[in-house]
Amino acid sequence: MDFCKSTEWLGAWVATAAIFIAACTRDTEPPKETPADFVARASELLNKSARSAELAGFDFRADGSPQHADALALAQLEQGQRQAELWRQAGLYSAASTSPVVERQIRLLRMPPTMAAPFDKKLAAELASVQKELDQYYTNAQECTGRPSTCRKKMDLYDILKDPGRSPRDRLTAWREWHDYGVGIRDRYRQSVELLNRGARDYGFEDAGAVLRAQYDMTPAAFAEEYERLWEQVRPLYESLHCHVRTKLVDRFGPDVSPGEPIPAYLVGDMWGQYWESFFGLMGVPQGDNAVDVTQALENKDLKPEQVVQTAEGFFHSLGFEHLPAQFWKASVLEKNPEKNTDCHASAWPIDPANNDVRLVICMRLKDEDFRTVHHELGHIYYYLAYANQPFLFQDGANPGFHEAIGDTLALSITPDYLQTIGLAANDKLSGSRDLAQLMKVALNTLPSIAMAATVDHWRWKVFSGEIPPERYNRGWWEMVRKYQGLAPPESRGEADFDAGMFFHIIKARPYEQYLIAALLKFDFYRALCKAAGHTGELHRCSFYGSKAAGDRLRAALTAGRSRPWPDTLRELSGSDRIDGAALVEYFAPVAAWLKKQNEGRQCGWDNTTH
Ligand SMILES: [Zn+2]
């Protein structure tokens, strides 16, 4: 899902890879502390800056005032400088001269932060100032897209794009209003790219994209290959879904959509062609195959935001996890306060997990989407709490994708049976015919979001490497959108536009690689936990709710944090040290079979060349 873990900005840097230690530059002066003393001191310093940065980040999300923006920029700047200084000092230590636990921490200290600032203080301050401006730009746009007399809120525009009932004209106007706003930051974005590349080079990397790809216990090149392998496992299913959806859109929107061509981006899914679930009604899933309507169920129960969170908490508790700490309920923001400029992009915050201070920011609406988002965010929260007693440098996900996958793994267990168990769905007899509808809804969100992730990552890697230079930002963006998503711009868009600019993770300089990885990992985790829970039969019917055996396996993985390479943790959880897209394919088997039948005789796919 497109929601985030608070620490993406500062957390992804604690990755490890034996390969990088070999490339350490060494200062000539011998170290004054033992490796163990150095690691202890570094951890204390980093923990201190992390706590301030998390709190500043939370305050800014809860209320995006200029004061909070300043405080956050300052905290991040200080943190970046501290990391750079400790990175240099860690270069004095030989990896082989100490215990494995200390050695691993030194390796982690030698990893660069993602989106690292340059070592030069003036340039680092410049980056902080540019990034602050970009953050503020986005925050302001959320409330009003720029023309004071006619402006609309981001959520209103997003809602229009999610509604297949709106006319093509309304959709296009809303699409344009949000995307056109990107023009105002094109130059600032270019500056940020230059400064981030400078930072990456200071740490010995080719460019900032290589640093993003270096966070996974493998070289940037090996990660890019792994990424392609995983995308190729999903691509046939995405193209099959695309083919069926395109046919149905011809019925809905007429000649604006052409068989054999990419779908105009403003006509499907949402603002970014990322989640298509709201188009479910057009899909022609046979009558009688009604999925359980979670939104309706939540409305019928008239649940309060706290109760929605308690439901998700109940799932974790059923697996043997503790209840959420008191401070969570006291300090979290669960509803939008009209007096405050809350950033409604849901987020989970490890303010001080060792002392039970973890928090959630969400502007809860009683919708299926938010119900799943709460599970996603609690996945982050329970991960923070599970590894809180590890040494500071191990307090992170096994890899960044793990962190994103945990809550979603539980969300896959929100089956009709589970909803009946917790009293959210009517206790009528379920028929197998419901499976297709339920699965199609999940597919309509999952598969396009994976294709969208491939667009974002490939575009940004090419922007950082210079393969897509500033004068081709927009053309390069649409090449990637076309290639991976099979979508096209709604009209002639040129280099006066900056259509990638208003995507949250791009303007905010957040890593995105973890989402594609997580989208596949969660099915891997789910299959493994279902097996642990003793599930037999079709995978998608499994809910491991209430299974202590599944809970024990999950807790062991979460507690390990980043104390060892992630393939070791994955092996313990799933039995294999490689991520396997086959679990996703197995889950969607009924959808794949149905789509195959629907698509018989249709011209699927699209020409990948840009016109
Ligand atoms: Zn997340």
C-alpha cells in the first residue's frame, strides 16, 4: 500500500552488506576506542538523534505548521551530520577484529543513509532547505491546489479519480489540476537530485539511486536484477488484468479507450493508476458473486476510530502479541482535527518504543480501505515494539520491504470467514462463489500498485543516474508509465509539465523500493503463516487469526529486527531465503483462470514504444 513507515527517511540507512565493508576508506589515525565501546557510543548518539527526529516528524505530520517544518528540517540535518561523522569513524575499524555482533553493527554504520546529504555543511543545509520547501509545497497543495478562488483539496481530487461514475471531463479536470501543480517544483526537484547525488558520491556510491538499491544485503546491480525477476513473476497476471479492464473501460468510456493501446491514465483507478478497486462494479464479475462489503459492515456497526484500531489490535492479540501500550492511545492522531494541518497520509511512529511510546497518524474514515490501512500501520507499530530491545543499530526491519509487508500479511487474512468470526459480516452461509469477487477486489488493488511501483523506481533510478536528464523528466516519466503500467498521458504533456512531481514519495524524497518487495513478500509470509496455522486447501481462503503457532513464527521474525541478513530471517519464516512471487500467483489462481477465459479472442498487451 501507499502508506508509510515514519522512518523511511532516516531508517533505511541501517542496512548491511558485507561487500561494502571491503570498500571502506580508512583514516590514517588509529581508533582510540575499542570496537565495542565505539559501537556503544555511536548507538547512544544515533538513538538520541533518532528520537528527536521521530518526534519532530510526528509533530509535523500531526500539524504541518511552519514551526514544525523548521524543527523537522533541523532535526534531520543534525541527524544526517551525526550519521556522516559516525560513518567516517566506523571506517577506522576492521570488520574482522571483533565479535560478530559488533562487526555487524560496524557494517551497518558504514552504510550510507538513503537520500543522504552531502558532507559539505553548506550543501547539506541547502538540501535541507530545498527539501523543506518541497515538503511544504506538498502540504499546502493538499489543502488547496493553488488558485485561491477555485482550488480544491487533494482528497477531493483523488476521490473524483476513484469514482468510475464521474464523466471523463470531470476526471480529466481533476487529474490536470493535481498534476499541473507539479510545474511549480520542477526546478527545486532538479536541485534536490543534484544534491542527493552529491551526498551519495560522498559516501562512495555512483549516485543516489545506487544507494536506494544498496539497502537489501546485496549490490545495487544484484538488487536491480532481483527486482526485475520479481516484476517478471507478476507481469503476466497484470497484463491479463489490464486486458480485461481495458475492454470494460471501452464499454464505460467509449472511444476514449482503444483496444491494443495503453489506457488513458485519467480513466482508470485513481490519480496514479495505482489502485483500481473502485472500478470493481464495471468488471462483470457474475451476478451473485458479492464480496463482503466491509465499508457497509463498518457503517452498520457505526464504529468509532478507536474501535476500528482495536479490531486490528485484536488480530495481533489473537496471535499472542500484547495489547497496544497506553501511550499509543493517548498520543495517536486518529481523526482529522479541523484546526490543524494534519497530513492525512497514514503513518506509524517509533517515538520511543523501548519506553512504549509508539504512535499512529490517520484521518480515519469508515471505509474498507482505511480498515486495511490500520492493519498495515499496526504492522509497523508491532514491529517497532518487537525489536525495541535489540541494540539500536538492529532496530529496523530485516529489510525495508519486511516492514511494509507485516500488516498487509494480516490484512490478507481479512477473509469473509474472519469477518464473520469477529462479527463484522452477517452470519449467513458463505458460498465458494464469493471468492472470485473478493479476490478480484484484492487483485484490482495489488497488481496495479506493483506496476506503479516499477514505474516510480525505474524513473527515479534513471533520474539519479542521469539517463533521464532534467530536460526529459516528463518524457521519461511517461515512458516508464507506458512500459510498466500500460497507461498513457491524457493529452499531450510536454517538458513544461512535471507529472511525476506531485507523487508523495517523489516530492518527499522517500524510498519506494520497499513497496514492490513488500507486495510480493506479504504473499510469501501469508502462505508460510497459513501453513504454520495448519491451513489446507486453497490459499486465499486462509485466515490465520487466532493461531498461536503462526503468531510464534511471526514474532520470532519481528524480534530479530535487523540483527542478521534478511534471507536468514526469511528462511526461518517461509523455508526459503529467496522471495518467491509464486505465492502471489497461487493466491490469485481463481482470478487468473477467470481472466484467461474472459480474454479469449481479445487483443491484449500494448505497444511499448512512446508515440
Ligand atoms: Zn507502511
